[in-house]
Amino acid sequence: MSFRTFLAVIGLFTSIALSTHAGGGSKMFTLSSPAFVEGAEIPVRYTCEGDDISPPLAWSGVPEGAQSLVLIVDDPDAPDPEAPRMTWVHWLIYNLPAQDGGLPEGMTEEQLPPGSGLGTNDFRRTRFGGPCPPIGRHRYFFKLYALDSRLPDLGNPAKPELLRAMEGHVLAETQLIGTYRKRG
């Protein structure tokens, strides 16, 4: 089994395990992108070797009772997938509207829905930081959480602060995993 096939299989099982049925089981909470499929390589355009912009994302099946959504994009394989030592945070958005929707390619702060906030990633900025692994093929987890409340204005929180604010409020979560290995 190839590494790519292995990631796709793991991603499928993870997606099934993390997805929550809403509305009596009629809808599954899902996250996808027209730019890449689960377990596949993220196109260069969305990386540090390309335009370093966010990929388009789409979600559906937001559960009943959800009041807001949180998106966290991170890489658990940093710095080396053979010996990971940390999870590198690429993007944090909170208080997204709790409805089926998505984010456009190249999402900017000006395009954020009113009331939404951005966190500070490990690049020390609030905009998306694309995949830029120093060595090997890394996995990038796009995680979407449905919360039973809106979060207070956290300013530009780092991931630990955002996770603390989310504690006890997560109704459902789903994820999309892409991979990337630097070419140069």
C-alpha cells in the first residue's frame, strides 16, 4: 500500500469517526475542498512555493444547535515527519457563522464574515500560512468545529487560548487532511 493510499484510508476512517450526524442522522458534518481531496497532495499554489494563499473550503451538515464554527489548520509532523516534535499552526478562525458554507480561495481578513475573528499562527501572523515543510512529506489537518455558543472576542489568540475558550462547547467536528513535500 502506498503512503498516499494509506493516508486516504486513514483519512476516510478519521472523517467517519469525527463526523457527527445532525437532524436525525440525515446530514453528516463534512469539510471538503475543490482544490484537493482527502489524503491527496495540496496544490503548490497554496504553499510557500506558490502563492501562499488559503485553499477554498466548503462545509455542510452543520448540526442543529450550533452557534458558531472554528477552523484550525495545523501540521502535526513538524519539523520532520520521521521525528515530529511539535504541531505547527497554520491558520485559526473563530466565530464563523453556524451554517453550511465555506471560505473562498485566498481568504483575506476583509472577507471574513462579520463577527468572526482570526488567531495568531506559528508564523506570528493572522493570515493563512501555507505548507512549507523543512523536510519530508507532512500532513496538514483542516479541522472544523461546531460550537454550541459564540466565543467572546479573544483578539488574535494563539491555538492554546482558542482551545481553552472552546472547552465544553464542541458539538461536532470534522476534518480534511492534505499532504505536501517541498519541491525545492
